[in-house]
Amino acid sequence: MSRGKMQIIRALLEGRIEPSKELMEDITLCTFCGLCRQICHNGNDPNVSLPISRVTDQELVFEALRADLIRLGIDPIPKHQDMLNSLRVNRVKDAWNPWATNPFGEKKEDRDKWTQHLDFKMKDLREDVEAEYLLHIGCTASYLHPDVAVAAAKLLHAAGVDFGYLYSDEPCCGWPAKKIGDWLMYKEEFAEPNIELFNRLYEEKGVEKIVAVCSGCTKMFYQEYYDDRFYSFFGFEKLKPDVLHLPELILDLIEEEALQFPENGTKYKITYHDPCRTGRRLGLIETPRKIIEKVPQLELVEMKNNREFSRCCGVGGVVKDGHPEVGLQIGMKRVEEAEETGAEYLVSVCPECKRGLAESADAMKSKFAEEADDRFLKTYYKGKVRDLSEMLCAILGV
């Protein structure tokens, strides 16, 4: 797979193939999962001495190919174009944050509807308040799987974390636009205004850290906005607040005993799915497992392909949005692998993965599509594909 991608790019550079709609269709089937980079050593190998450094990140090179095709006049595939259109038309010009939008065609004012399930009020960082943390929920958890958003907020509240939220003015991170290949849109309508907003919160509201629920948002903020290998390429101002993925903060809270779990109670046999971005991209492979180890009610059984060799849920690279059936089939293979473990619940730490795996489980009538027990919020989703934060809330009874 990895060498095949490089051959496509080489053929384009040498003029043996031309930019075309058919080529765009083909390259949008890549989930950017990064497994090819893990398996195929077509990059820097510490055991091989070479006079020059070969291409080390096939995912980013193939992502750039999508951007190049758009720059050369090839339109995105229709479903991806629909997402780009949604990102533009769902803005409200006179809003507190006029850049806030989403890729799913949902109303801006519905982004924070999930907060009705909280029995407390989060700090509204649009008002005259300060907070140490900004809780960033992301588009998927806000609109498609709000149960994850509820769980994240409840855990932070239960631990006494000083955090705030932007409610309906929370912005999209820009991940869909960048992965589809509209880099100009990503730069001018997402990254630049978002960095300006977050830096203003840092300076005026005391926000020292952004804790992101979605692994995609975390990757964007931590690598694309924060890491100088990325932000300097686009000429961004550097992001000032630190960035954490939710599991990182949860582990800290458990180790500080701000979150304490009872020794007794309902036991859950779970298997853990490593999100491609959390694991291979961000390197947070052991963090969720350390959380699971510290919770007496959780028993982990690993899938055959785990950690850095985990398989994709089918959502990555906006594949599921552009090619729904392909994404569904990829997810089904992962659900089948999870079923082989004998686990009762399929758990991850990314709302996008929950989306992909839950939809695949439903489509194949998997046991993970069966209704979860009554300790879980089931207003939006009833099955047994759950975020780790939801498992912790169920155990804590919050």
C-alpha cells in the first residue's frame, strides 16, 4: 500500500498519468490510518544507514496529493464537496464566534444541546469568567454522539477541574477541510481564526490548556497548530495554550486521586480499540490502558491487532463520509475482530471511532449493537460501543 501510493505520485510527477476525477476518487479511499507507515519500512529505518532521508510520512504525502489535485482544478468528490459546503453555509456572521461551523449540515445553535443532560452549569468562556482548561468537544461528539460529550464534562466536573466551554460558538478544528484537500479553506477559515481565538482565551481568560475529546481535534491542535513542523509550513502564529487529549487528563486525575473508583461493583469485560490518531499519530498507546488498569471494574481483553498495529474504524481520512459503504465494511472487519475476544463492550477514546464502529456493529447486528445496561446514558445511542469516558461515568454513577 505504501509503495503503491508513492508510485502514483511518481507517475504524476513524471507525466505518465494525468490529474483526473478518477484519480481523485481513488485517492479518497485512503483512511490516512498510518498502518502502511508502521508495516512498510519505506522511511527512516534505524537499522539501515542511507546517504539521504527517504520519505518518512506517507500519510502526509498522500494528503498533500489531494490538495494538489484541488489546486490543479480537480473538484472534490461530491460527498466531500457537500461537507465543504456545510462548513461554509452553517456560519452565523453576527455570532460571538462568526467562524463556528460544522461539516454535518447541522445548525450552529444545536452544537451545545447535549448540555441539557448536565445537572451543573459549565463556565461560559464567552462571558467575563476565567478557567484553567478549555473543554473542546468537537463536531462529532457535539452532533452525532453527544453521550461522549456529556461523559467528558461529567468527569471533569466530578474531579473538580477548573474548566470552561464555548457552547454554540465552539469552532470546528478544520480537520475535514484539510483532509479533503482544501488547504486554503483550512488555513484561512479554520486554523488562523482558531489560533487567534485560543490565544485570546489564553491571554484574556487564563486558559492554559485545551483538553480535546476528539482524537482528530487533538491531532490538529497539537500537531497542526502547535508543532513547528506543521504550523511553520502554513505560516501560522504559534498556539499558546498547551493541548491534551482527554485520556491524558483523565489519567492524571486518577493518579492524583481526584477521580476514585470503588473496589466493588458491576464488572465490565471490555476490548479496547486504538484510534489511528490517538495511537499511531499521537503516540498515546499505553495511556488508555493505564486508565483501564487502574479501574477495578474493568477487565481488558486485547484484539489480535492492537496498539501500533490496530486497524482503522473506517472513518479516518473522511472515507466514511465520502464512501459510506467502504467505511462501513472497514468498520465491520474491526467489529468482527472485537467479537472474537469475547468482550461485552467495545471501547475506544475517539468519538469518530465510536461512530464508525457503532454504525458497523448495527449494520451487521453484532452483539455490540445490543442495548447497554441502565448505568449508561442512552438518549442518543443505546448500544455497547462506548467511549472510555462513558465507561468511567457508568462506574462512578455520575
